[in-house]
Amino acid sequence: MHTRFTLWAIVFVALFGASCSTPTTATPTLTLASTLIATPTQTPMPTPTIMPNTLVLANGTLIDGTGAPPISNAVIVMRDEKIISVGKRDQMSVPVGARVIDVQGATILPGFINAHVHDAYSARNLEAWAQAGVTTVRDEGILGGSSLSQLIEKRKTEWNNPQFARLVTTGWMMTVLGGYGGLYVSTSAEAQQKANEELDQGADLLKLSMEDGYGSRNDLPLLSLEQIKVIVDVGHARGKFVSAHITEAKYLQIVVDAGVDDAAHMPWDSVSDDVMQRMIAKKIYVVPTLTVMEAYGALAGSQFNLRRFVAMGGQVALGNDYTNIPQNNFPHFELGMPMHEIRRMADANMTPMQIIVAATKNAAQVCHLEKELGTLQVGYIADLLIVDGDPLQDLNALADVRMVIHNGAIIRDENQ
């Protein structure tokens, strides 16, 4: 037994120990010829299993998206599209044949998720998000005249590539004739029919609107409470979430009572403690979109509500309401990493860790992908953002991208 352990230890020191020393050139990679040894007191190690198509990131600081403290000197092992192991280096085994990349102390995070965008039905936009480390986006309402089924087909074919951000879609935003939205209903029966049609065509969730005006308008017609409940019931009966567009407290109260799953904006006027407490009890998330609220001169009120909601224990997901409609001309709609939104969340007293969780675990939740995305754990899809610096000390590090991995494939590597 002593001879067997000595031989393994020599192989480990010679091969893996060299790979984790401080490099003097660009990001080093190598193929291991053995597995790591955890401790000499373990039973003799079995014959290593050769596993090609395996990628290992070593020597990083891991922020896993759950809100747990960072793990230093971390290793994460990926095979094909999935994470197969993750943890501290001295507790890990690295399969034979794996490609190992020393990230030199960089921070490893889950790929970010922007849970409120528009104009996502675009190869250019999807690629820009992915390159910034935003590996998933949720389009919260079609703005053009395209058919939902045709867009879903493009998602399956043209955009089914790691170079493009994963696209989650609500289809059209539902409202009444003349209201704010794009899919019009006039009765509860029609609301039920069209909600089912959206899901039949491939929408991942439903979106409804409760908005009586914007700018100088305040007279737009609204869905009835009965129609809202019908839409919510259709979604939930089919295992889908329902997102609600609101910008005023009185309409937030209505959709909370109807049982929606997230509010697509944080209202600009004061939300009562009672409504916030009911949201928390029902696990209703908020996607604040402070960027667009600022564009309409409503930032202060939305930040005030966000500050209170988070302090009470409310759950928040990242989203900036991105759109490239020329007539909007909003200066802070960023295509890529939504740093302006992130900074405005920080201004509302959200901590860097709370913001990271909002952009990963919580955003996966509102996309209904929480069982496969948003945190770095075994069995989850390998979507990773690797940045230089420590975003827990300086959120600007999120824009200092070293590498992006999407569906297990390296799509950006600044050292190549």
C-alpha cells in the first residue's frame, strides 16, 4: 500500500502541482494523466477513469450564486454541457484526459441572467449578451409584428448555438383592446383561449399588463380581475409562471392578490408594508428595472420601495428592460452586462452578494429554470462567467471579463 500511494503522490506532484503554480505566460492549459489525491489516509485509489470532453477550471475564487461565502482555491469540473463536480482543490478529483485551465485567482460565477429584456429575437443581441457573460435572457414581450411560432422556430434552429444567449420568452404581453400590450382579449373566455395559444406555440411563461398610462396618458383600459385570474390559472395549470407588468402600487396589489409569480417593475409610488409582506409570503419576486424607471423620472420612488422590500426579506431578480427602439433614446439601456442597473441596485442598498444572487439564482427562478441554471452545482448546466477582480469588493469587476462558458463551451477567452 505504501508503494502504491507513493507512486500516485509523485504523479500528482509532478503533473497537477505544476499546473497550479503561478504561471508566467497566458492562461495555461494541460491534460492531466492522473486524478488528485485527497489525503494519504484514504483507501487505495481505483484505476482512474479516462474522461475526454472534460474541462476543469482551477485556482479560482468561486461565488456559486446561492449567497454562500466565496470558496477560494476552487476547482470546477465540467463534462459536455454539465457540471460534474465543484469544490476546493484539496477535496477534488480531476478525471484523466481533462483539459485544465488555471484561472490565476480570477472569480468564477454562474452565467448572469437578465430577466427583463426586449428585442431579444436577434442574433446580434443574443451574441452581445453572451459575450458579456449574460448567458440567459428573458424577453418580456414581443415588440414587432413577427409570429411567435416563427420566432420559437428560430430559437430552435438559428439561435441554438452556445454563441447566443439562451432565450426565454413570454410571447406577447396580454391586455384588453386599446390597452398597453400586444395581445388583446375582450372576455375571460378569450383570455383563457389566447393564453393557451401562447403556450401551445412555445411561450415559456405568460405576461399580462396592468398599466393605465405612461408619459402623458392615464386613461388606458385594463384587464379585469377575473381576466387576470383566468390568465394566471391557465399558466399555473400548465406548470408555467405568469409575469405582470405594473408601475403603480395600486395595480401591484391587484396582481399580488391574483397570484402572479413576479412583478416586472418596482412601482414608483409607495407600496404598503402589507402588500410587500403578502408578496414575500407568496414568494412573488420583483424585477425592479430601475433603468427604465429612471428614464421616466421615477427612479427615487422605485429605489425607495426596493430598499424596503429587500430589508423585509423580499426576493429580487435582475432585469433592466433593455430595448433598442430608436424613439425611446434612453441613454442607459446597455446591451450586454447591465452595469447601470447593477449600480442603481447598489444605490438602493443592495449588497454586491444580493445583486449577484439576483442576477443568478433569483433570475433563474423567475425564468422557471431554477433546477438547471443560476447556481454552480453538480448536474446543472455549465454556464459560467469568469472575471478578473473581486465583484464583492467592486461591482465594476463584473465588466472585466476573462472568460465566458455557455452550455459547457468556451465562447470567450481573453487569453487566446
